[in-house]
Amino acid sequence: MDRLTLSGIAARTAMPYEAPPDLAALSLEQIAQAVEQRRLPPVERWSPSEEIDSLMRIAADGTWFHNDSPINRPAMVRAFSSLLVKDDGGQHWLMTPQCRQAIAVDDAAFIAVDMKVEDGALAFRLNTDELVIAGPDHPLRAEGDPDCPAIYLGVRHGTEARLDRATWMQLAEHALNGGGEELTITSAGATFSLVPR
């Protein structure tokens, strides 16, 4: 892939995008197939030597900005999001083979906007229309105030999605229906506390 530029990404995302079906209409098997079929750039294999500022920011509500102007094309946001990594110091980067570009992230790189429970697993739809199944490789964690926690879902390469209010309410209702003494949730064999520590 050539150096990441807005015009280059725009050219690659000119084709119309067809959103996947509603999460509620998908079986867990269909969700797992959709996750497996998504082809992502191999950013984990890239070691670019150049480092610059992308002049981009992801706001807490999930809106992407370039030079303080919102990026209104969902296909462009999806393309950029496939290049995201977060390093051990908490810095987010847009990666290409030749260059890594710093990107400011106000809270989390993604927003989880819907959830489905099926066969002992929790599947989430992100604001980029990606599907993620919570589990050992995609953990849930709670931060903030125990009375009103912020719940985050691991996505990939260190990045996370913050659950929006409606999705957090779905998750809390599911946890409360579990009847346990502590507010925990199990998905794909892994158990996560929903109470900030």
C-alpha cells in the first residue's frame, strides 16, 4: 500500500458500501463467518521508518476529523479504521508499510452500538459496521465510576470500542438476568467484571 493519504483512501473507497444485515438477524455462526471473512491489512507485520502527524482525531462520539473537519464518508472511516493500532504508551497510529501517522483519540477508537447474546457469546456491532465477539482475544473491561462505568471491548492491535449507552444497558440487563452476586458477564468461555476496580 502506498503512503496513506486522504486522496488515496478516497480513491480506494469510491465503490458503494453495502452494510451487513441487522445484528439481531444474524446467528452466531453467521457472525463468526463475517468476522473471519473480513480481510484486514497486515499492520502487525509492518515496521515503517517514517513517523508523522496525520492531523486526524477521533472524537469521543466516534466522529473522525481531519484538520478539524469531520470525515463524512463512512467508507473512508472504515478504510482508515482498518489501519489503526495502539501502542503500549496509549498512542494511536494509522499504519502503512512506509509510514506511521499519529492520530489523536479522545476516548476509544471505536464505539460499540449494538449487542446480541447467543449460544454463550456476546457479539457487538461497531460504529464501523464491524462485528466483534467478546472473549479471550476481545476482552471487556470496566473503567470509571462504579455507579456509571464505562465499558470497553478489545477490538484489535490494542484498540478498543467503548459501549454506547444503549449497548451498555443491553449488557447490564443481560448481566443482571444472570442472577449472580457480582456483576459479571461470560462470553466465549471468558468471564469479565462489569464493575470498575
